[in-house]
Amino acid sequence: METKKILSATIVGTTAMTLFSYLVSLTTKKNYTEPVLLDEIAQENLPQVNEDITTSASWATHYGVGMAFTGVYSQVWEHTSIKPSIASGAVLGALSGVAGILGWSQAFKIDNHHSEEFRQKYYTQLMAAHIVFGIGAAVGYKMLSKNKKLIS
């Protein structure tokens, strides 16, 4: 069933992306972790909302966007000649990275705490994180497929 595959792809892909972002954040000593940045922007712009709510909403948004992307990936993998693989995951991830950068550029328009230099470095990290996401999504999707081969 595609729903289970989409859910598996969402969990594996989004978790892999998040772990990648945490690793980059640790090594650069900059916060590049998507749900944490979402939460910072939400808290800054919605000070009347309880921090527990903004934090939960930020994580739900992060995984919800991941599910939206994997829903599109599923349509590609099920209805075209393109099948889930490391290569197709990386390409779809890069395309999602472009969409992610466009979305974050809008989010940063209401943010007053991150410099243009930070944003440009974040976009580079975000593209790489989306490629990790796409590969993880392909792995998660294939985990519930009969043919588990990821390299063609």
C-alpha cells in the first residue's frame, strides 16, 4: 500500500535530513536545524503563543513538509519509469531543495535575527540536507517494496 510506503519514506527521509542538519550544526557551531529555526521564527513573531506549542508545531511542520514531498515522490515512482533508487532520491531531493530554499527565503523575510551571510550558508546546507532527505526517502520507500534494490 502506498500510504505505508509514504509514511516510511517520510520518517526515514526527514529523520535522516534532520540528523544531517544537526551534524552540520555541531561541526559549524551554527544552528542549521530546520525545526529549531522554525521554532525560533515562530517564537519571535508569535510571543503570545506558548513555547511548547510553537516547538510542537515546528516539528509537525517539518515532518508534514517531508510527507508532502514524499507524496510527490511516490507519484513519480509509481506512475513513471523512474523508480526509487539512490540516484532518483538524490535528484528528487535536489529539486525539493530548490523548493525548500524558496520557502525558507520567504520565512526569513519575517525573521530579524539571521544575517544574509547566515542565510546563504544555510541555503547551501539546506540543499545538501534535501539530497540526504531524498536518498533517505528512497530507502524508506524501498523498505516496504518487494524489490528492495536501490542501485540500478
